[in-house]
Amino acid sequence: MIQVCLINPPLDKKTTSKFPMSGVPLGIAYLAAYLREKKIEVKAIDAPILGIDYRKTAELAVESGAKIIGISCLTENRYAALKTLEEIKRINSEIVTIIGGLHATFTDRLLLDNYSFIDIVVRGEGEETLYELVKNINNKKPIDKILGITFRKDGKIMSNPCRQFISNIERLPFPAYDLFPMDSYPLPPDVKDAKQTSLITTSRGCPMGCKFCETSMAWGRKVRSTSAERLYKEVEYLNKKFGIDYIRFADDLFTLKKEKVIKFCQLVIKNKLMIKFRIQARVDTVDEEMLDMLKKAGCDLIEYGAESGSDRILKIMGKNITTEKIKKAVELTRKAGIGLKYFLIVGSLEEKEEETWETFRLIKETKPDWIGINALTIYPGTEVYNVAKQKGLINDRLWIDYINPKTGNAPLYTEYYSKKEMIFLAQLGHVWSCKNSPKREEYPKFEKFIARFLSESLAKLLVKNKLVRKTAANAAWVLSPFLP
């Protein structure tokens, strides 16, 4: 009998992503595996990959027969998460509704104060907390002493102390991959020679503390990592059980521990495991030996958090890297024969036209194969969020007015650039990357077409001339619904 149903909420036009991830939602997959190990029957619903809306998601959850339903909530998908829980309560008010995830962790009191259809918020790492909750609810015992939850008691919101992080994540079971349609997850758009893909994470926590990121606040500054042997076993399991031949490692900093990376690569090579994979890395954590081993083991792309082409902005944002380190990592990565992608941000704290143009110059000079470039986004729990509140750019009402379509997405940091300008500059950055990329022929047709007409002088004018930039941004805003 299903006791718990866990939900990855649906996508809708109000979310920043229109497409499902290339792999299972690892948060609820870990929770499901942990509960199942404790002999609790679990159902998982990944609404994005099923292509269903919040009504259908709620119906499936209620039909499972579960008396406890939990949903994962990120800032971008909070609209869909809340609507789904509201619908669940409408169908059956007796169901205990639980919300967790990064967004809920930092807005727990706001959620409970404004949404009667939420019963409990699980903050931070959820495996042990959710298990204790389920056990106590099933046995009709009080939840007052359970660490890491926020809940209502006698009409008042109670926030229990935080739970300590799981120190040894090696002992956690593999995510419950078998509860998900593993053959349905789409390959990354640039991958042509693989059949099936999955996400894997091998660590929790980050020591870096970048001002725009929630990770270190949500998961701690100390990195808790699995061993190379455990990582290899998980990859081998996915390959043998589900035919997964392309892996996306979701760790923000896969390359932090060199010995682990080298050992994992050696195991892949020794056992002739036929997989390819991509990783995320900091530019100051790679060297020639590591990159050569990654290439031999099947790594075909490294996604670097470059963020900016301005040393001043990199320092302000807490990245603790320099553009010279970025260029050095690019040199070594290309020498190893591994593909290269940047994650970049426009409109960072204190960033103005000159620093934005420095990012465009970095793209031209280093010519990454791909980029992911976005406007600086405000997430609760980050230093950027604190600065934005202090400057009066946002207030907490933003997080709870989920009925307003304009607040469906995470807000942008608009101290200097307007929202329209920031989105336009990110779009322009993609076209500029296409023009300068060795992989330009693999970019979308529309970007390739526009790139033909985007000279350096025009790009510079669009970035640095306020009147031209605002005019272009307004035009792009009007045309965007009609563009691919």
C-alpha cells in the first residue's frame, strides 16, 4: 500500500524552463529511496516528464491512496508547486501536505502564514526529517520534536531547530531511479551520439559561498562526498540496468577532490564502461593530469562557472577567481580535447555597461563552444537577496503572490538594468556566442541567422549605448512571443 507520494511539480508558461531536465529529479528520488529502505511504500510523480498540469498531477497523487503527499519547490516552479498542493487539499482535505526544497527552506514561515493548504515545511536536507515525519504521522504521534520542520500548532507557526547534515552520504541508498520513466528523459540538445541519459550527484555542500547561489546556505559550506568506488557503482548500475550511456553530473563542483576524480576515471577505463559524461567545474580546480583522465574516461564537455569577464565583478560576486584563471582553464581543456561551456551572468551586483562588455570580450577571446547566460536572478537565502531587499528592489510579498503571472519566475536584480534590458543582453550574449563559437553550425537556426549580421561594433553599441540598448530591448520584448 502506498503511504507517501512525492511530486516534482509540473512545468507551465510561468516557469523559467519550458523543458524537463535530462534526468530524474534527484531530490525526491533520494527521498523515495531512503523511505523505501525504511520499508515505507512510495510513489513518485515527475510531472514535467509526463507532460501533465497541476490538476492531473494532483489527481494522480490522490489516486495513489497516499495519506502523505510531499512536493519539491524551487523558486522558479513555486507557482506550479503551490497550485498542485492546493488542488490536492481541495480533492481530499484529510491528506497531509508537505513542501520542501530550496525555496521552501528559506520561505517556510511565509508559506505557512499565507497558504492554509500547506501543513508542514521540511527545511534543508530531507531524508531523515521526512522519515521521522511519516513514522510519527502514521503512528499518530506528535511532531513537535522533529528537527528541520516548520508547522502550525494551536494556530501558531512553530519552527523547530535545524537538523544536522548527514555527515556520511555514502550510506544513503542510490536514488530510486526505478520509480521514474528512465527511457523518457531527453538528451541535452547538443548530444547526438547517445541513447539514454541521467543525472547523478556525488556530493552535497559547497565551500565557495558565491553571493548569487543558495547551495552553501542550504547544504552547508563543508563538502560531503561519496567515494569514487560508490560513484562508479552507481554509474555502472545505471548503464547495466537502464541502458544509460550519457551522464550529467549535477554537482556544482565535481572537480573539487582530484583523487576522487582520477580514481573514478581509472575505474571507468579499467572496466571498459562505455559511457560519456559532462561535469560542472570551477576553473581553479582543474589541471592537465585531471583533464587528460577525464577525457580518456569519456568526458566530452565541462561546464565552467565563469560568470563574468570582469575581475571586479567576479570579486564582488564572491567567485574568488580571475579572468586569467578562466583563460588558463580554457587552454588546458582545449588541449585535452574536451568541449567547453560557460555559465555567465549579466546584470550582476554593481555591473554596468563596461563590465557587461568585458563579458562579451571574454566570449570573443576564448570562444567557448556553448554558453548558458542569464540575468542575475534573486533567490531567497542568498546574499543577492539580502542586498536586493536592503535596496528596496523587492519585498517578501513577491514570494507569496503566486496568483500573479508576473511573479511566476524568480525576480531579476534590476538596480541598474531593467528587466527587459537584462533579458535582452542575455539573448544578445547567446547570439554573440554563436558568432564566435567553433560549434556555431550546431546552434539554433534563428541564432545563426541573426549572428550573420551581428558585427562587433553593433554588439558593442547594443551593450554600451543606453538609448540603443533600451530601444532594442523593448523591441525584443514585443517580438519574443513570436520568436523560436
